[in-house]
Amino acid sequence: MLLFAELSTGLIVLGAIAGVAVLVVLWFIGIYNSLVGLRNRYKNAFAQIDVQLKRRNDLIPNLVEVAKGYMKHERETLEAVIAARNKAVTAGQAASSSPGDPAAMQNLAQAEAQVSGALSRMFALAEAYPDLKANTNMLQLQEELTSTENKVAFSRQGYNDAVMTYNTARETFPNVVVAGFAGFTEARLFEIENVAEREAPKVSF
């Protein structure tokens, strides 16, 4: 009888331990899946930025080509625009392969600041060329660029919001335990650090 009682007690203890273990596993899985969902959300948000940046980068060579016919004495400025654009393309490819990665996002932000600065300088100089300002192709490209820049800004806000939600969830206890164990690293916001370059280039003449 005593042996039976001890056996029953042992089974109860084992059952309790197994129950706790199952709860812990379910808790881990729940947090893990939640973090995966949040991570996928900011990655999808970055994909929207990527689409607009690629469109903008495709427009820039056309802008420069049109401007080149009028701004013959501004070769250095036009070359600077293309160089900045090419750097942004490379940085964008790196960021799209690893959205949220701190180094990739910092490089992209710096490259985007350079593109905005180069474009702003080009459009400022274009003010001195009335024929260029009246060019139909230039006006159409300007309109497309303005629309694209607005979409980039909107998409960037969506991405930053998603990153903030993910980072907050990742850093909150007990999520931080699962995040550290499962390799959920911090995601970086997409912010242009140079305050002077925060504004999209003004392209209206």
C-alpha cells in the first residue's frame, strides 16, 4: 500500500513537471511566432520602400540625360548626381537583402542623403536654364520624381513604425529571453541623419 502511494505521488510529480514543461514550450513557441510575425512585417514594409527607391533610381539617369543637353557647363554636378545614384543602388541592394540590418540601413541612409543633396544642387543650377525648365520631358520626369519621393517618405514612415513595434516587443520581458535565445537582433530605423538632407529634393521650377 505504501509502495502504491509512493508510486502515485511520483507519477503526480512527473505529470506536474511534464505539464510545466509543455507550458514553457508553448510559451516559447507563442513568443517566437509573434516575433517572427513582427519581423516579417517590417521586412515587408521595407520591400515597399525598395520598390519606390528602384523607381526613383531608374528616373535619375533620364533626368540627367535631358539636363545634359542644356547644362553643358555643369558636367561636374551631373556626374555627382549619377555617382550618388549608383552608390544608392548598391546600398539599396545590400539593404533589401537584409532589411533592418544596422550597417546596411546606415549605409542606405547615408547614400540617400547624398542623392537628395546632389539632386537639389542640380535643380538649383537648372533655374538658370529657361529652356530646360520648359522642356516637356523634364517637366514630366520632375512630376514622376516628386510623386516617387512622396511615396518613399510614406513607405519609410510605415517601415519605421513596424521596426519600432518589433524592437519594443523584442526588448520587453519575457520576450527578450526568447529573442536572445532565438537570435532576433535589433532592427535599425531608416532615417537620414543629416538634417539638411531630410527634405526630398525640390524639383518644381
